[in-house]
Amino acid sequence: MKSMAEAQNDPLLPGYSFNAHLVAGLTPIEANGYLDFFIDRPLGMKGYILNLTIRGQGGG
């Protein structure tokens, strides 16, 4: 995994900065897959994340 000092260029992985980007599309998250992870933002974030779960169960 990249350190927090390195820029992450993949918007689906932790460390990506959404400061100037709108990211849209499908994210096929499967249980125990490489996109199945938890992101902790103790200081919050600027912006919004909208999720639509069409199959399975959303977190919360």
C-alpha cells in the first residue's frame, strides 16, 4: 500500500484525493475482493459520496 505522502492515482483505492475531481461510474465491490476495505477519515472530508446498492446490503 502507498504511504500517505505518495499520490494515489486510482480513485477506487485509499489515498486518492478527490479535491478537484468528480468520479462517477460503477464500482464492483465483492466480499473479500481488493476493493472491499474500510476507509477511516477521523477528520472528515470535504465533498460528498453517494452510494447506490443494487444487490446485497449497504454498510451503515
